[in-house]
Amino acid sequence: MSFTDSDPSGEEAFSSSVVLEQPAAAPESLLASADMPPQRQITEEIGQLHAEAARREAAGDEVPATLYDFAPYRSSILRHPTKNPRLVDPETIELFSPAFGERDIAAIERDLTLQHSGEPLGERITITGRVLDSWGRPLPNQLVEIWQANAAGRYIHQRDQHPAPLDPNFTGAGRTITNDRGEYFFTTIKPGPYPWKNHINAWRPAHVHFSLFGVAFTQRIVTQMYFPGDPLFPLDPIYNTIRDQKDRDRLIATYDHDLTVPEFSMGYRWDIVVDGPDATWFEPEGSH
Ligand SMILES: [Fe+2]
């Protein structure tokens, strides 16, 4: 039986002769257009903008942790936020927003390797951590959702035309609820880096997208978790919209050998710290 016969996605698979000979070149449609800047220029711009932010901070300016108006991230130039977020009435929006309960999530949904008849290809990993508030208190019963590319760096999404193989045994989405200690657990495979056409030879570092729902729809936050030691960190404009190394470090999971399961999976630990209760809930010292 050939690979093509067993591929339910209908995608054209590599035949063994192609694998042994020259790898296929990227189709014309995937090559960078002539007006795309090279990586060298993007890296220089990142360095200049970080230096400028550091100068402004040293001069006493209040500089946000994330630089939204960040030219090296070309595709965000016309769509990044230019105004402060609007406050909405949380009670009104909750009347119309999605809701969830612990019973809506099946335990199996936290294992992305069990969603099909076979096992996905790639390096099996577990990711675990705690969801904490600003005071380090665990946040139980939080909806944590993840989505990611497969081991070859390909999303199942139709707009992803990266010429890497889809994996018929991997969808790349999972969800879970934090337990009483604020902990979450996922089993998945390590995603590959992928090209994204922000500039010539633009590759995203391997990452897993995370969404946390909070206790209300208005509190949802979305972020990305990275893997330690990725050589693409200094080159990636998205990762570098965060201007401080200590803040960027918080997005990088830690390899934890105690979490590595013998003969089974590599273990990564990643804690997520969200804001605490907002100021209206806080009783200042000396108040009545
Ligand atoms: Fe991604």
C-alpha cells in the first residue's frame, strides 16, 4: 500500500522516489514577492526599535511591554490596535457571550494524540503548568485551549499552504480545565517551525497557541508558548514585539526531566500568570 492510498486527506503525498532524490522546490505561489525585505533588514529593524524603546524608558517615558506599532511585523502594520481598549459592561456582555462548565469538557480533549484512529507523527510531549493570579494564587476551573501546527510545521487550516505534509492523525486543537491547584495538563506532539511570508525566509519559532477564558468572556487572553533554545527567537518579529527579554522569557517553557515519561514523552513546564482581581475589588488599607 502506498502513502497516497492511506491518506484520507486527499493531499498529494511524497512518493518514496521523491524523498530519496531532490526535495521538491516550493511552488511559485509560495515564493516571496520582489518587494519583501530580507531577514537581515527585519533583524536590524528589531534591534533599532528595541534600542529606541530602551532609550525612551531610560528617559522616563512609559513604554508598554508589547510594542504594537512594530514595523518588522509587516502584516500587523495596518491592523494593530491604535487606541486604548474600550471598557465594556461585564454584566451586559455576559448575557450574550459563550459560557462553559466543567461538564462540557471531556478528559480526553487534553490529549491531542488520541483524536484519530492512529497516532500522530512527531516528538510526543506533555505540557503542564499552573494558572496563577498576580499574587501567585492558583486559579482553578479555568478553561485552557490550545492549537498548533503538526510536527512538520503545517496547520490543518485551509489557508496554510506551507508545502509540508498534513498528518491524518493530528488535528492540533485541545482543551482542558484547571484543577483545584490551578494545574493544566496536555499531551501532544512538538510542533515544527513554519514559514509565514512576513519577509523573505520568514520562519516562526515552534510554538503552541494558548487561550485562557478567565471567569467571563471579557477576560479571555490569548498567547503563545515557545520551546527553549529555539534558534529562531532573535529573528522573529512577533516574539520580539515584546521588548524586554525577561517578558519574552516568560513565554518559553522549561524542559523538565522529571516530567519526561520513560519510553513515552518529553516533559515541558509552563506557568501562566494572569492579572489578579481588578482594582474595584481591592480594598485599600485604612478603608472602611
Ligand atoms: Fe501559529
